[in-house]
Amino acid sequence: MKLKVENSDIQTHVRILQDVIKRMASNSASCKTWCITIIAAILVLAIDNTQPSTILVGLLVAFLFFLLDAYYLSLERDFREKYNRFVRNLHDDKANVSEVYDLAIPNDRWHRGLATICACFSFSVIGFYGVLVLGLLLMKSVLLT
């Protein structure tokens, strides 16, 4: 059965995929926001108590949010690939009914782990957290002097 772009089911399916992609991007942005907030609080404590070792907690927080952010980015990439494939098939008249409302993405542990590791090397992840970690290390060396 040939699917038509004007079909409300098709438009709903595309909208659902777009909403999931937006949610993953929003979760990624929230990771960065929460990480900055928590690390700022840790830095205040470290400066107030003059204890550079407190910054190690900040490094742990940054690492955990780094992994969580990369995980959300890997999910976003998989859903974006699913969206692009569906739209491409739809315009090439290759889309079929079984694809409509199918939101499943590869989610076995190997795929998710590899996708998350690949996302770790994204500029939006490594750039943000790399600068954050460098700032924490610089702050620690300043507090030691």
C-alpha cells in the first residue's frame, strides 16, 4: 500500500519522531545546565573552605554528566536516523505501513554502548565538558597556591 504524505497517520508519525528528537536534545541541554549549577555550588564550597580536594567531587560530577549527555546524544542520533530514513523512504515511495508508529531503535547493549562512546567524541559533548574539566583543574591549582 502506497503511503501519502498528506495522510494524518504519516504526519502524526513524523511529528512523534520530531518530538522525541526534541526531547533528547532538551535532555542534553538540561545535563549541561545541571552540571554547571552543581559544579558552581561545589566551587563555592571549595573556595569558601579553601579545600582543593572538594574539586575532585566536581570532576566526578562532570564525568557522570558527560556520560549522561553522551547517552542522550546517542539516542537523539538514532531517532534522527530513523526519522531521516522514514522521510527518505516516504519520498521515494518505498515506505510501508509497518513503519508507521514504529519507534523502535537499536537498543541492545552493544549498540547503545558503542553509540554512546561515539557520542562522547562529539564536539558538543567533549568541547563543553573538556573546557569544564580544564576550568576545574585550573581552579584546583589556584587554590593550592
